[in-house]
Amino acid sequence: MKFCRDKARLVPAETLRTYPDGRLTRGCGIVTVRQRPSTAKGVIFVTLEDESGNVNVIVWRGLLEKQRKEALSAL
């Protein structure tokens, strides 16, 4: 992940954990969990993992509609 982060100026998980909720930023990692609860009204919960840890991400319905392929694909 470090190579990807350095090239695209993405933030590692250990730094993302220090950010306040709602702050817009960019990170990268391997998707280890993707959840779409029926009670979440179109929201997806994603867990990303890199060498420094895990980060939980909420993908809101509006973003999911725009980035559906990216959010749901395995690549």
C-alpha cells in the first residue's frame, strides 16, 4: 500500500484514525469487509486495511449511486 499512497498522496490508516468524524480525506487499503444491511437504506459499510491498521468507511447512498462499480467490484 505504501507505493500506492506515495504515488497518489493518500493517507495511511494510522493517520486516518486521528482525524475527526466527517473530515474529507483520501486513503487506500484492501477491502476486508463490505456490509449492506437491509436497515441501512442504501448505505454500505466498508473496512479497509493497510500495513498500519484498519479504517471503517461509510459510503452514503449518493456516492454509491455515482461510484457503484468501484464500491462493489472486487478489483
